[in-house]
Amino acid sequence: MIDDAFQYFRSIDDQEGLGRTFSLLGEASRRENKLDEAQTQFEQALVLLRASGSSYRLALLSHNLGLLFYDQGEYERATEMFNESLALWHALGNRWGIGCCSLTHLGDIEYNQLRYERAASRYRESLVLSHEQDDTFQIAVNFIGLASVAGAWDQPKVAALLLGAADVLRETVDAPVSPAEHERRDRIEQSTKIALGETAFAATTAGGQELSIEAVIAEASTLAPLRGIPSVARQHELSKRELEVLRLISIGQTDREIASTLLISHRTVNAHVAHIFTKLRVNSRVEAAAMSARHGLLSVTLPR
């Protein structure tokens, strides 16, 4: 069928049709984790759709190529594609595309690079647009994003409330949740339970489930970082870089993932982790995460 589509679109010199076909192939390859094939197919589609002048198709394709780069940890290239998609959605006046397809994923990139204030801003922008369009699924996605920021800022009650609100919304929509999204939510739950304890976590998430969307959005709008390095960090002589590594340990990242996030070597991460364990007098990542949650080591905006 794909071969027939290629032959037909070539016979009538339909650049948009050829681009759409390559784009569909890229989406299929990405779902099958054939990332090199997907990139080649998406890039072929990109050339064709740019030539065709189809802004809507090009916006979708730029978004999908951004997702591919994001999956591979190539955040600079992913940002470039999401920004191209965002500009096209703005030109088209497509508020769904602006909110769902671009802003949330740009927020994810900012979060993964520890730029939490920028991440929160992106999630809030997307949240406003999603709420305007009554897009329940996307509202839940942004609640999860903001919950991750709340956790990084050592505000576990807000994180738990947002998790509860997101969970109840997801139950009302019939939309698939990716394994990566499940894993992210579970990491937030784990770190928040450590900070609050099982009983308080359950009570707070239940409270979030009872609130209206408007009330949860109002709560999210007040989310802001605490300032300065907490006294326990100074007491244990943790450096800025060690605090960054500790944050990533606390959200469940492996040493190799931390190396990729911070753009440093695996060996350097190993050294930082060893220094953190020694300074905090702990023997495991779980103990380090628990101490960081208890003493507010995840909440600060670090000096530049």
C-alpha cells in the first residue's frame, strides 16, 4: 500500500502527498523503536513538506521530529524542531497545536535540563490553553509536569495534590499513556511519598482528586521556588554541582542518565555520587533521596 502511495503521488508530482507518506513511515518506525530509520524518513518528509508550503502538515512533522530527538536526549535539536512547530501553530492560529504539541514538550526539555522556572512557565502556558479548549488529557499532562517541578522545589504537598488531580482526570478520558509518562509519574510519587510519608501522601492526593480543575490551576499558579542554599547543604559542604546531581538521584535517574542531563562524563558523575554519600553520611541512593527530601535540598534555585 505504501509503495502504491509513493507511485501515485510521484505520478502527479504531489510533494505534500509524498511528504505525508514519508511522515507516516517515520511515525511507524518511531513506534517500533527504529529511530535511525524514523529520522531519515522524517527528514525526507521535512524537505518535501517545506517545498509544498503545507504549514499544518509541516507543524505536525516538526513536532514529531522534535519528539524523536527528545527521545534520544538531543535536547538542542528537539528544541529547534518544537520551536519551529510552535511558530507554525502561531501563524495558523491553532491554539491546540500551541498548547499541546509545543509548549508542554518545551517544558519537559527545560525540566530535564534543571531549568525549573522556565519549565513551570511553559507548563502553565500550555495549561491555560488546554483549559480553554477543555482538553482534559492535556490538562492532566501539565499537572504531572508541574508536579515534577513542585517535587524538585521541595514542595511535596503541592506535588501530591497535582498528582491526585491528574489521576482523576486521566480516569475520565480514553487516551493511551506512554510507558515514559507512567515512569515519570511513578518517580514523582516515590519521591513525594518519601517526603510526606504514606499516610500524608494518600490524604493529599485524595484532596487533589476532590478539587475542581479551576482550583488546582489556581494552586499551580502559586508554585514558586524557595531561594538560597539551605543550611543543611552548607553544613555538609555540598557544591552547586553536587546539589544538581543529588536532585537527579532523587527523581530516580541513573548515573548514565545524570551524565547525559548535565553533559558531563559518567566517571565524573560516579565521583560526585561518592562525594555526596560521604558528605551526607549515607550508604545508598534511597537514603540520599530521603535526606534531601527531609531537609529541602531539592527546592532551591542555585546560584549561577
